[in-house]
Amino acid sequence: MSAVKVFVPRDATALALGAETVVHAIAHTGRARGIDIDIVRNGSRGMFWLEPLIEVATPNGRIAYGPVKAADVANLFDADFLHGGAHALRLGTVEDIAWFKQQERLCFARVGVTDPLNVADYIAHGGYRGLRNALAMSGTDIVKAVTDSGLRGRGGAAFPTGIKWNTVLGAEGAQKYVVCNADEGDSGTFSDRMLMEGDPLCLIEGITIAGVAVGATQGYIYLRSEYPHAHRALNAAIANAYAAGWLGADVGGSGKRFDLEVRLGAGAYICGEETSLLDSLEGKRGQVRFKPPLPAIKGLFGKPTIINNVISFASVPIILDQGAGFYRDYGVGRSRGTLPIQLAGNLKRTGLVEKAFGVTLRELLCDYGGGSYSGRPIRAVQVGGPLGAYLPASQFDTVLDYEAFAAAGAMLGHGGIVAFDDTVNMLEQARYAMEFCAVESCGKCTPCRIGSTRGVEVIDRIRANVDREKNFALLDDLCNTMRNGSLCALGGLTPDPVVSAIKYFSEDFV
């Protein structure tokens, strides 16, 4: 009799909620009852309120149970959960849960489904088809496919990915590099971490395709130092890809070389900015570089360099497998494909939702997020990390689209959404934005370094009711200086949460 396969996530969120104790309980109870169990450590399906969520392979599909605590395990065995037995925690098949069923999972199609480190399992679920296709194409044709797909950077600036790649393709240089920005530091964001822990081979494949496209032979993943589980998963997956011939001197039997390694970040928010990241990767203090020259011309060690975010690279295998038109058919306007949206803050159902562009903020907060966890009205949401604007309920029908958000004075950024109920003090949130910038500034330019410090002081004077009109005018002038005079987006975007808080929640500044 073959072993029963049980899937238990090793995703960091699941581990934080007790997944490891659940694994031990299942293994111990199985041994005690003489049952042969094969435990597969997969990624999270993204439904954090149901974690730890375990799945059992049955003839009728994978049956999910959750949230499971170690104390529930004996009772699950008694209910014959190994054969899909009835139990209060039984959820049925994940694909039939409405919250999951209504998504468009492209990047995250395998996350939670496969063994993240198993190359054979990855290939059995469509992995490396994109790279196989790319190896039979010219670099020009690969770059054209990425360009035609409409893929834009998923890290924040939403710059067209194909343009970056084409610049590196045409750049002169015997040595070129591919760098993945995995320094995920925005508040309320975790899609990069989830993908690196739950499907690292997808990221590796996307980076390898980029190398093949532009003739780069070396790649680096610059990983946030606070992600130890992702670090272990990436290193193990890279080793397995080398062993299977998908990295190294003869990628996929093509005779082309591509090497890849992980480098841990410096623990600074500013290193999420691409040029600061490159300085850090070179072993220097992470500081923003002047542009031009662009990294695509003079990047890592002064060589032509592709630098993209995790989700940007993870989208590439789909495009090379299914075609540019397939990917472009998702989305609206100039926002093509899907975006992994991270729901965080005061919501009943937090987690990761992958949807095509075009869904509204209200649908995400209510239909997926389930409203506030506290039961009180959602007063504000911040989209796009600590530099994103605060949007009030009157803006919740804004469509998730880069241009629509820009028109509303906001940005989508990395797709993180943090919700606040009506107990939030928006003056304190505005102050936090300035304080955050003061702490995280690399110090290279005066508007960011000094402006953010003065911003905290001005908001403190407004809070203390000192010369209010004068200080509001001073704060407005300071925000304009930071927005137009800062060297990078840290100082340039810090005014957005401040200005939006004053605009939409002026009562908190009285």
C-alpha cells in the first residue's frame, strides 16, 4: 500500500502560525497508528486566515483542512482525514473555494501545488517550457515577446520590461549581468517572499531566460536579509537546477552558459532602489547613483545589466511558454497581465490574491478581504508601501490600473494594500511617513536627508497647534521641494502619504 501524501506549507506565514508543530503531530500520530505518510512541504495557497492549511491527496483530488492546530491532528485521524473524511475543518478542494476560484493565477499557479525544490515536479507542472522555447529563439525574438506582452516592472515604477531588456541586448560589452531585486521592504508586501519560498524554480527560470535573451552569463538574486526561509529555498533550488542541467555551462543542453547565485542584502530600505542595490551588491555602502548612465548601459561593476523585480522575472516563463498574446489578453489599458495583490492590515481575510488588472479596490477589500477585522468601517487604505498615498472610502471604486491610480494621485507599487479602520489617526500616519524617510534615507541628497527631518518637526508643530497656517504652508513647500528635488523615489514619493492624509482626512489635523 502506497504512502498517503499530505501537503503542509513551509511558507514563513504558515510557520509563524504553527505549521511545524502540525507536521510533527501528523508524523508522530501516523507512526503511532502504523500509517505510512509522505509529508510534502509546499508553499502557501495565500489564504492566511486558514493557515496552517493542510491538503491530503485522495482519488477525488486534494482535500484541504484548515486552520489546523497540533491539537486537532488526533481528531483528524479519527475522522479519517487521510481519505478526505468529514470534519469541522474540512474545506473541500482548494480550487473550489470561492475566494481562490475567482482569481487568475499565472505567476502563482504552482505555489502551494508542487514541492518547491523538486525539479521533476516543477517540469511536470509546466516548468521550463518557457526556457526551452527561449533556447530555440534569438535574443531579439525573446525580447520582442516580452515587449509585446506589455509586461511592466512589478517593483513600483512600472517601467516597460521589454525596453530595459532591449537596451541591454543592444549594449556593447563582453560581460553582461542579470540582477533580481528581491529586497522586498514595503509594508504590507510579501508576494516576492511567497514565490521564492513556494516556487523558487519559476524565478530561476525567468532570470535564466533574461540571461539567454541578452547574452548575460552571470545572474544575482539580491535577497532581503530578513528572509531566511527564502534564502534556504533559493539556494537549494539553485543547486537542484544545476544538478538537473538547467544552470551552468550547458543550460538545457543548449551549449549556453548561465550561472546564478544569491547575495544577502544590507538590511536597508534604500537598497530596494535599483542603483543603490547595485552599489550594495558591489560591496559598497548602498547609495543612490546619479542617472544617466542607466544600469542597462553601465550597471553592476560598470557593465550592462538587466535589473528587475521578482514578480517581473516570474512572469517571463509564462510569456515564453504561452506567448505574448496570451499574457497581454489579461488586464486593462496599458496595464497588462496579472498582479499578485497582498491584503494586509485591518482585514478579516488577509493573504495573496492574484488578479488581472481591472479589479476595483472595493472588490479586493470587501469580496476578498471580507471587510475590517475589527468590524468597524474601513476608513483608509495605503497602496504601494510606506510611500503610497492614503485613499479614503470615496476612492475605493478606483480600478487597479497604473494610469487610474496615477490619476488619483496614488501608485500601485508592489501591490501591497494595508487597510485601516476608523480609529486610525491620519496625522500620526503622515508623521510616520516623514519619520520613515528620515530613518531610511541614504543621505546622498539634501531634500530627502534634511527635508524629511524638518517634515517631522513641522508636523509636530501642527500637532501642538503652533502657528498652524504658517506651518501648513511650510509643510506644503517642503513637500514640493522633496518631490521635485530628491535624487530618487524615497524622497520624491514621501510627500504622497503626507499630502493625501491632509487632503482626505483634514479633520485629523485640526
